[in-house]
Amino acid sequence: MSTVEDLIVQIQKEAEREEFPLDFPVYKIARKEAYKPILYGGSLQTGLCFFGRDLGKDEVMEGQPLIGASGTLVREGFFQVWQGVKPKNKQDLLKVNEQIFLTNTVPYKPPGNKAYSTGVKERFRPFLEKLLVLYWKGDTIITLGTEAFKWFAPYGKKGEVNQFYLRDDRFTAGLKVTLKAIDDGGQEHHKEVTLLPLPHPSPLNQQYYHLFPEMLKERLGGLKF
């Protein structure tokens, strides 16, 4: 039976097959192999996933998703709800990996802060489907930002995901969708998950940045972990 390590090898082979935008200078500074995906962080056994857009410079340096400015906000908020106190240091921020699973729409860093094109996202979609359906054991996904949430559009009814994101209560309500993935033997698998969208916690997101900690706290309040 294939493992998640096999999946990482498959992604790297696909990345090497055809050129796509990669921030090679950052990988070079980090002394990381650019085509080796930084696929996930945390534990595959947890029930809760944080799903972001793509990697940033800090994520490449650390070799895991959501560890930069935005990710720190997520980790701090989770730690405080989980432990009842604020994290004291980086070790506390890394400790949340025991309780959550973190990944992105594409396991690579694009040049600058530009999002990957739809073509690049679709190219790597089958691998993310395998990750979420076959290897991650949970069923609750907090999406961070518009692009992360709308990545799930193919798994809802026609227009359902986009219409949900127009609702005034999109950051407090949830949406169930059914993911699908095809394993290496050609068999299709399905998994129902609940999407809980939040705005992207970037300092550049002036509308929601200062509101994000409380919004995250409310999202986590109804969950078990």
C-alpha cells in the first residue's frame, strides 16, 4: 500500500516534469531542494486541518506550512484555546503540530507574494486530494482566505461553494462537501468534510487582520481536539 512518503515522491516527479513558477532564490537561501514539496505539517491523525493558499519564505525556511506571520497568528490562537494560556515561545507554536494538520492548495512557493494560477493548482490537485482523502484522518477543515476556500468548489454542488462565500455568515457557518481521490490502483474514494472558512490572517488584510484572533477563537470553540 502506498504511503504519504510515496505521495511526496510522486509530487516531486510531477514538479520536475514541466516547469512552473518557483521562487528559486528563496529555496537556495534556505538550502532546500526546490522541487521537493513541503506538503504538510502537523499530524495526519488529527481531526482538524488548516488549509492555506501556498508557502511563504518562512515556510520554506522552516520546512512546514503556516509558520510565518500569518501562520503564527493561527498557531497562537489555536494554542491559547487548546492550553488556555498564550504561547511563550516558538516551541509552544510548534507544539500545536500534535493537535492539528496544516497544508496548502499547492506545496510550493510562488515568486513574490502572487498566488499560483488555476492551471498550477489543477496540476497538483490530484495529489492534494490523495493527501486529504487517503492519508489525513480528519474531517474538519478551516480554510484561510478566499482562494483556499474556493479550491473546494469542485466538491460541492454546482455553484454551491461560491454562493456560500457570498453569505454574510460565511465566517461563522459551515459547509459540507464530499472530497474524492483516486488511489494508485485506480479506485475512487470519497470523504465528507466540513469547511469552516475564515479570512486570510495576513497583516496586509486590513479589514480582518485585527479581528482574526477572535474569529478563530469562535471557530475553535465548537470543536473537539
